[in-house]
Amino acid sequence: MKVYWFKLAVIGSLLSSLFFACGDKSSEADDLDPTQRYSKVDSYDDLPLCTKKNDGDSVYLASERMYLYCEDGFWSEFIVSTDPSGSASSRGKLNIYAEADDTIPSLDYLYSCSNSYDGDVVFIASINSYMRCYNYEWSEYKPAKPKSSSSSGSKRDTISTLSKITSYKCDDSHEGDVIYVLDDEMELVCEDGDWTQYETWSSSSYRSSSSSVRTYNKGNVLRDTVLGVCDASREGSLAVDVDGVINATSTDTYECRSGIWLSTTEYYLDTRGFPADTVEGAIKKGLWTEVSTTTDAQCTAPFDRGNRVVYVFANGQWRKADDFEVCFNKACIGKNYGAVSKKGATSYQCNGTAWKEQLFYEMDVSTNFFNSDVSYGTITDKRDSRIYKTVKLGSQTWLAENLKYADSAQTPVLQFHNKCYNNKPENCEKGGRFYSWAAAMGLISDYDTYLSEDFDTTGICPDGWHVPDTTEWGTLMKNYTAVALMAVGAWHYYSSVTPTNASGFTAIPAGETPTVDGGYETTFCTSNQYASNKSYVYTMAYNSNSLTKTTLTKSSYCSLRCIMNTGAAPVLSSAVVPVSSSSSVPGTSSSAVLISSSAVVELSSSQVIESSSSVEDED
């Protein structure tokens, strides 16, 4: 063992009478120290363990020219003047009860824990502790002491909270037992009748510490020196290491327990004094940790968290509450499974462990999203006897629901060209059906790649209704914002977008496509074409206050909202047929109405405006 001699600061005076040896003294000068008052040992290797049997014994350590006395399980250094009239002073406890590879005065001299030093044990005088290099980290190390033959020792258990340590004995028969505390992430070892904390830290944290801390660490710095003596009068009290000298915990706060200053965690300080057994789901503000976050203004029952972390009592222990538990003032635990709460207009359901947002297709099919303050009309689609709600908005009357018609026997063009979200029939009952452009227009699928001429915009809408064009959608946009059209409680939450459905239009987030973004977006069909293979659509998204005009590949899918005809006759539309290597017009099916026109109407440049963010979803 390599040992370097160094001077340590004198901490306090002790009466010289305390240091007379309790053991036998040899009268021969060779066995005595320079003062000829204490027994001599040659080196650390010759020093016996400090136990209760030799408590109070004093010796002279010749190799280091220092005086040691045994007290409370540790060898402590003291100074003895060679002048007979001089006094003796303590230099503090030294944990000398096992061999170390090196002895250094302070953490300043601690080298990096690299692979080549793995397993090295070093004694650090300034913190009175051994440290071991293991897995690239220096860890506080307390070598195991010999156990009696009757000792059970080496038993390892895990407890949830430190309060449960009272159920475990620490006596001679349990010497060396280890308890791991889950909440505090702390390991306790039974030593000399007390549970003692083991701490782990990286050497880099010390090597990067400030010069003022390093200077203070030079010398014999003990927790008792910095924080004061931990004795019975201070049992259970807290002390703060304001200068961060000890540097053993991020809180710089220590608690006096059983004569030892134990490091504390934020969790422990926050919940110190909380009842260990209380009502499941109880909510309390933490006592110590300050936070700068605030509760969302759209929380329906916000908990007054102030600037503190909030805790809930769950499964027999306190844990941090998540933001939703604070927002709803309700813990998501087993007994609240299935409970529903709202943040703004968005619903969340407790799954037993966490509040989970209910996206549109996860909600019950019977959920009513219509505005109770709006007077709705109804129509019956004679083809399948389905009843739809309608809503009058200015001069327009719209379906207040997405179309669900899918009878391909009556309307063959629908076969293979209509879908339910994620191919689940029950989703069609919630969000309506998706249609390709040609299917929505009542045309055969060949028209998904041709620019059609003069066609009937009735499409697959009920009798007296038709597929709206961009002009009709534009009128709706002028009179209503997107949030006034969006159903309340159906859309994914976004703090700056609050659906009101003031219009009664009840737009739901059916999905950008039949497989994408259900609960987040929706795409509505129009009768207008942009190009031979594209049509115009209107989109809504959870994070936007706007109804956006863009384009979509015709063979892709969109939701259909029909609008009532203003006159008795169907609306006709004209478009340019593009020059193609195949100039023939596709044939028509029995259910597709195609009216040829000899007049070709050119679209003006103002009519052909494509959004920079086109929706492209290939089937």
C-alpha cells in the first residue's frame, strides 16, 4: 500500500488525559513513540480493526509518524506535542480499517477512473472515506468487516421507501446486510448497529468543480465539520451545505439520522412528513422542489400547484403526479379505470395507469357531437333509408354529417372505391365513408385519370343534393372560421385551436386518408378538377384555425359533405379534356351520367391555383 504523509488542519483541542493507552504499554524505548506514551505499530497493515473491544485504545503509527485512537469503529488521528507541557488535539476520524492502494489528501488528487485502474481502492482523507474505481466511476467504498460465525450477513432486500427500513433489524447478526431503497435510489448497509448510506458519483463531477470547492476540500473536511455535529439533539433535522463542499447530493441537503448525515433526494424532501398510509388517489403539493411550469388554462379542474411538484398516493406510496393528473385533479389509478375527463374540448380516459387522450375513432359510436344550441333539419336517403342531420348556413344547406352511402348494387361505381377508416366497418358509422373522386362523382374509375367534360355534380349524393364545388366551399369559408365548423370534443388537443362548432356544421377528424391521421385531420371532396389526375379538396387540421384549399390525386380518398340544390335541375360542370396519347373518352357505366359538350371551356389562370402543400395519398 502506497501512503503519502500530509499535514491535516487541527480541528479542536482534547484533554491529554483522553489519549492514554487503554492497552498494555511496553517499557522498552524501541516499542514506544517519541513521547514514550503510546504503543507502536509499524504500518497500516499492522493496525488492527477498530472494534468495540479496543474502543479507546491509542497507538503510534511509526511509518506515518502519526497518533491514532479507536473510537466508534474508526481510527482517529490526534496530535501530541513532544513538549511535556504541550496539549493534544484531534485531527478527525480516519476510516482506517482496510488496506487501500493509495492514500491521498483530497479529491483534487483523485485520478480518472479508467479501465486500467478498475478495482483500485483509494482512501480520501478530506472526506474520511474510501473510494473504489468500478465501471468508470469512483464510488464510496466501505470494506466489509469480519463477521462472527453466527452472523447471517450479506442478505440483500429491496424496499419501496425509506420509511420501511424500520421493519429491518441492524444488529450483530445482520452485519453487512444490504437494503436498496427504490424511491431514493439509495443503498443502505448494516454496519455497527446502524443502517449506513452508500453513495456513487462520477469522478468527473469533482474534477470539474469550482476552485473554491477544491480549496475548501484540501484538509480534513467532514460532514460534521460542514454541517455541525449530528447528535441526538439534531435527530431528524435538515442541514444545507450552502457552498456545495460535500457534493454528495444534488440537493446539498442532509438529514441527521442515528448520528449520520444522510444525503437527501428531491423526492424525500418533497414528501418528508407525508402520511405513509392515506386514501388511495390523494393529491398533495410537494414541500421542497420549485418548478416554473403552470397548469394549462384549459384544464377543467386545475389543482392549485403553485410552484411546487405535485404528488399522488397510489399503490401504497407517494409518486409524482403527471400533468394530466394535476389538470384533472384526479389520479389515474386502478379504481378510476375508465373515468373520462376533459382538457378544453378534448376527452381523456384513465386506463388504470395514465390518462390517455381519446382519439375520434376510440370514442363510442353513440357519442353526440352536434351543437345542442343549433336547430338541425333532417333528410332521409331513400336508397338506404339512412337519416342525416342537416344544417342551414346562410343561403346554403349542408349535410351535418359525412355521407355513408355504399350500396354498390344500386351504384356499381362504388365497388372497390369506397372505404372505412382502417377498413373497419364500425368506423364508417362514426366518421362516414371515404370515396375516390370518380366514385363521389358517380363516374367510373377511368375518370380518375381523365379531365371530365360537362358532368352532373349530383354524384352519389341523395336526390336534391350534390357534391359542392370550390365556390360553394369558398362561401362557407367567408362566413365561418374552421373552429366554428369543427365538432367539440372530437379533435386532438391543441392549445391555440379551440373548436366551438358554433355553426353546427360538426366537422369531425375522420382522417386525412382512410389510414392516416384519424382524430387529427379531415379531407373533404369537391366536384372541381385541377388536372386530369387531380381534384380540389378542402382540409381541416387539429392545429389550424383555417379551412385550407389544396389538391389531391383523384384515385385517393376524401370524405363527402353534400350540399342542397338551390334549383330543381342538377348542376352541370365543364372542364378541359387534356391532350393525351389516348384521346378517346372512357365509356360510361349505367350509373354514371356523362353529358358531352362540343364547346371546350378554357379554365382561367385564376381558377387553377394549387396549394403549396398538396395532399398526396395513393391508394
